Amino acid sequence: MQELQHRINLGAARVNEKGEFEILAITAGEGNGWHFSASTLQKSVSLWDGAETFIDHHWFGHSVHDLAGVCHSPRWDEQAQGIKLDLKPFGPGAEVLREIGKQILASTEHPKPHVGFSADVVFTAQGKDVQEILRVFSVDLVVHPARGGEFIREIYQKMKGNSMSQSQEVENSKHDQLTLQQVEQPALDPAPVRERIQREQQAIDQLVRAQEKFEELEQEARKVGELRVQMCTQFLESALAASRLPVPAQERLRKQFSGRAFEPPELQAAIEDTRSLISELSGAAVVQGSRIHSMFDSGDKLQAAVDDLLGAPREKQSEKLEVRPLTGIRELYLMLTGDYNLHGGYFADRVQLATTVDFTGLVKNSLNKIVVNTWEQLGRAGYDWWSRITRVEHFNTLNTITGTLIGTVGDLPSVTEGAPYTELAIGDSPETADFVKYGGYIPLTLELIDRDESRKLSSYPRELAAAGLRKISSLVAAIFSVNVGVGPTLADTGALFNTTAVTSAGGHANLRTTALSASEWDAVQSAIYKQPMLVKNASGSYGAGPALAINPRFLLVPRNLQLAAMKILYPTLENAANIYSENMQRGQPGDVITVPEWSDPTNWAAVCDPMLAPAIFVGERFGLLPEIFIAGDDLSPAVFTNDEHRLKVRHFLAVWVNDFRPLHKNNVADA
């Protein structure tokens, strides 16, 4: 069974009215639901030596102001099956300890206040059986102690030992009786009377000091209580902030727990109960035969209506929401602005529907949905051809991008015994690119709103999506066609596509002039496969790396070569008897990509899979799709000077080549 540690408070004996006390701290048996065996208690005897006694247990820990005594001389009592201790009053609380003992023991009334000692211990247990007491923190004077032994007797201060024989107790008792009788008999000598008066006065002084001590304790208790309330308040706010409950539910719990002390589990239980209640109320429920599936506010309904008006796809949770169709953009504008005179402002006294959403926000949301939807549709139609040969990366700033290609280790040289290791030749090839901002705006005039040209408005985002997609397409296509078809100049000073040997600085050996055919495609595949990987851009390291060992996957062609390319890569399109043998000769199959921006009818290119060997990168700052913004309130300059809301589109892009090796180009001379 698993052994766990526990900590509880156990009751012990009651106090006496004098000096030190002999107490039975704990006995074998049940306590707070735990079973303490005699053998377990016997093994813990040494732990009780030096345990302090404080006035009360405290939530924030003990204070030196509450110290009342020290326990010592622990021993095992076989007859009582428990642990005996001697308690010596000591510290600021010692007087309180003695005074309470006097009053408790002197009182003959019943019932008496249940005041006694409570031990604070830590132990391990299996199930409910205590295995070992690990530590005794204190033996404190409390009200209603949990359990324990019993008070045995007082130990007179004049005794030097820790025990007293029965005959000694009898002699002391006789001596006390004799002294009392002598005081009560009349005498001519006034000295005994004066001594008695002095003793009474001392007792009164002690009572006064005890009362003052009680007042101090009560004042400190109030301060501690106030501090606890403050800490509970801080804990309440932190717990409510982390609960993610609705604001009304948080306010209800705040009223329930504010201004009072509480235990953390009590608050946690209340939060869990509230969370469960909200979950049950928010879920599906049957009410008079109908089921509540979802809850929608006026903003949700308006957004669904605007989506329907402009032809934008609804949110998934609103797909089955029934709303009244809008007659046009004019109705929406007047409903939410009250601008019947088309001043371009907001008139609260004329607004037909009070809601937290506004005209520009609703329209912007729908237009952005149309952009996403159009982007996906155009991509399926082939406009996103560039996404198959590039790697897209997100950046958190508009700083210049440095695309670093790290060199590889061609081969590990051998190291003879006792010889030093040699430095490996490895470097990098950094390519840089800058973000470019693209965009513009389309006017949404008050005249367009008044003429209710909703269809025209819905066409704007489709045009913006197409423009953004085509912009990336043109940037990637230009990599192969700029500079008369040899591409941009790379950091190694060589053009992207050139015929220079790779063993020379800037040599790429990835440009040919042969027209597209099955045999030429195989030759290009072989050339890319054998391209040496980068080791270091330095003399002696050019072309020294191991082979790339990757065949190109994509065959890029203009529209004029599309059918010819498909017959090479998809041989089932060619009606020939030797189709199978030709397929075997053409190497690994690939994919044909038609580049819409290429105008030369004979040039073509090969590109490796960017998942295996990335070459072309597309960087985006605020997303790959263009963003749409709408400026259109009465403080907008365009509304004041031009009577128009403006739909602005913004696109931050960076396109660059990081490595020439996965690319190959064939610039074929026109016949």
C-alpha cells in the first residue's frame, strides 16, 4: 500500500493551577479517525522533548507573543499506554496558562469549559493506521482539544525531581492544612494578617495583569483577523480572475465571500458548483417539449444577415440560425447609424436597433470571409501553383530577412591515435530579402449605399483576393524570368541560372538550352540529382560537397507546353504501343505545373519538393492573405471630404531564393 504523510491536531491533558504540570500527551487508540498503536507511540517518545506550548493554534502560524511553555522529560507509561510529559510555563503566555489552570481547577460548577492541550503532529499512514510519527510541532492550549490523555498532577516548584512518592504527597498535604489552620486562628500578632493581605494584593495584581494580557491578546487577534480577511480578499480576486466565469457569476461569488475570512477549499468548491451550474444551463435543455440548442444575441443575428446579403459564408455555429433577410446595404446602414440624411455620422436618437456591433465592423467581417473563400476557390482552380514549390514562413517584424543556407560536412576525415582533430570546412551562404507593402483602397460611397448596390460591394473582396493571390504568383514566377530568364543574382555573385561549373565561384551549372522532351527531362533530373551540396563559399570548397541525391518533382511550363509536359510525366495520355517502356525510361514521375505569368512558349524549369530541398521562400508579416480595413465614421476625413467609406487592402510580402541547387532552367532559343 502507498504510504502518505498527514498532519493533524490531537487533544492532550488539561492544565493545573500551579507550577509545572505532568501531563499525559497522547494514548494509544483512535484520534481524529486515525489509529495510533502503542508501538508507534513508543518509537516517537524522543520527538516530544522540547516541544513548545502556545496559546491556541493559529491559521498563519505561531507567534512568539503566544509562547506559554516548554515540554520536557518525555517517557512511556506502560499502565496508561501513553506518553507523559512535564510542562514548564515559560514566555509571554505563561501567566495566561497558570491563570486559566487556577480558574478551571478551582471551579466546582458544571459543566466546565472544555479547555486543554492539543498536539500538532506529522505522521505517515497506510489506510487509517498510523505507521510513524515524523515530527511534533507543539502542544498548545486550546478550547475543545481533539483527543489525547488526561491531566495527572501538578509538580511543585520546590521539588527537584520529576516525580513524587505517595508519602511525600501526604506530608505536603498535611503541611498545607496546618498552615491554613494557623492563618484562620485569631492572633495578637498582625504580621500574618498583613502577609495574607499582601498575598491577596498580589493575587489581585496578577488578575489585573492577566486581564491586560487578555486584552492585548484580543487586540492582536483582531489584527490577525483583519490581516486574514485582507489575504482572503486578495485570494478571492485572484481565484475569480482565473475562473473564467461570466461576469455576473463572478459578482455573485464576490458578494458571497467579500469582507470575511474563509478557507480556500470553500471558495474552490463554490467556483466549481457555479461552473457546473452554468455548464448545465448553457447546454441543451428540454423546456415544454422544445430543446434549446444555442444562444444568440442581436450581433450574431446581424452578422448572419450581413453574410447572407453579401454572399459570405456564415460561421459554423450560425449556419442554421433563422434571421430576417436584409433588403440591401442601405437598410443595414440606416438601421445602425440613423444617418437618414447621409451626413456620414451616427445619430443615436434615430438608430432602429441598439447593439454593440457597428456598420463598418459587420461589413468588414463579411468581406474578409469572402476574401478567404475566394482565395480557396482560386487556389483549387490552380492560381496557388506557387504554394507547391515554395516554403511559406511567418515573421514578427518587417526587418530585412536573412535566409541562411548552412554548409554540409562532405566527409569525416580519419584521426590517428594521439593525433589532433582537424577543423572541418563548413560555412554558410546568406541570401537577403526585404518586405514590400502592397495595397490600395476601394471607395464605398454614400451614393453607393443610397443606391443600395449590395452586389457591387460583394464583388470588391473577390477582386482583392484575386489580386493578392496573383501578386504572389507573379513574384514567384518572376524568379525564373527576370534578367532575360537567368533570374536574380545570388550572394555568391552568380546569376540564379548559369552554365558555369560549380567548382568555380558563383557557378551553378543549372542552365540548359534544349527543348522539352522525355530524354531532356531525364537529363535535367540527373543534373539536379548530382548537384554538390554547399560546404563553404571559399576557394577549394566549391563543388566539394556530397550529391544532393534528390530528383526534381515539379515540371514548370508555360501554357504552350502543358500537353507535351503531361505526356512526358503522365504517359497514359500518349497513345503509343511502347508506352510502358517509355515510362520506365523517363525516370521517377513528377507533377506538371502551368505558370500563368510565363509568356515565352518554349522555356521550362524543374523544381524539387520544398519539403525535401527548399529553394524559394515566401515571407509574410500579418498573414498570407491580404487584410481588409474599413474607415467609415463621422471623424474619418474621407467621409467628410468625399462622402465615402474606404475599403483598404494591405499585403506585406517578401519572396527570395535561398538555394540554387533544387532549381534548373531551360532557356530554349525560339525557332
